[in-house]
Amino acid sequence: MKNKQHRHRQLLPTDVHDTADQRERISGASPLHVVSPGEDSVPAWVKRRVLLLNATFEPLTALPMRRAVVLLVCNKADVVHDDPSGPYIRSADFSVQVPSVIRLRTFVRVPYRARVPMTRAALMHRDRFRCAYCGAKAETVDHVIPRSRGGEHSWENCVACCAPCNHRKADKMLSELGWALRAQLVPPKGPHWRLLASNKELDPSWLAYLGEGAA
């Protein structure tokens, strides 16, 4: 039986709109005071992103900090993990420490997409930032079958690669070098991979919600 605790809506996380009055509370009409002594310029925490979870704790996306605070002010999300090193954001009727993970109060149904888009960040996560040929730290992306020889830019033909191996391989085939892949190349599956596809650096507090793909 489906959980009736949450109301279902057919929209994306970014479609959760705040009212004009609530936006003003964030932008300065009713100022929020940031308790961060000694900070005269734009602090680093403003540039951070916040993991947004569905009401079911499924990872949805990484939001800009300002958008995350708007959802909290609008009572559309709750803090799951705050950032111990971050400041408090306060107004006359609102106070919250800078969050690292927030959760929607209402379930959002996200359209299903079968194939995860291949990006450099997602490829590095899939191959665990290790060279597919020698196992050293990966710095580049390589086409197993070179593009010049008909290879595709796809999950099944791209690997993370260290600079020395990339230089040695050049436009050669693995059979010509006597090399072998350390693992089978398959497209990753799972909702968290869409998040990994757009974020190379991950906050440690996110890992519990991102499954094995974040390792």
C-alpha cells in the first residue's frame, strides 16, 4: 500500500515557487541577518550548494544556498543536516544555521528518465576517480576506441584515465598495446546519478543519501 503520509504533485523541485513577499524577506526588504563575525565581503558559504531530498529522502538535486534558504523560509523544506562551520541566518521571525542537506515536506514526483547523461563529473564518479587502465589517479577522459577510428562518446566507450596512460594510448586500440580494461563499462543507474553528473565535489554529509555511486 502506498504511503499516504505525503501529498503527491507532478512537478520538479525547481517548480516549488515562493511568494513575492517571501522572496523579499530573502533579498533584503525584510532583512535576514547573517551572524558571521569579521565577514565584510561575500563569504564562501554563500557559494555552496545544498542537497535537496524528496519527502521520501530520495536525492533530487543540488540547490544554490539562496534557493535552499528560500524553501526553508517558505516552510516547504526542513533541515536534515546543517553545516557546523557555517553561520546562522536570522530575521525577526526566522533563524537557521546554514544547511548542507534539506528535505521537502511534500512529495514531488519526478519524471522518469531511463539513461543518465554522461558528463565528466559522472564518469569520474563511475570509475571512482581511478584510471581504467592502470588504476592511478584519473585526471582526464579517454575514448577506448578513439574517435578518429569510429569510437563513440558514450558510457560504453569512455573511461577515466591518468595523463601518462592517455598520452601513451593516443589513438591506438587496446589490442595494439596489449592493454585491458580493469572493469566492464556500463552506464550507471539510479536517481542519485543525475546529481553526480553535475557535481564533482560532494559534501561529506551527502554521501549517506547517494548510495554506492558516491563512493
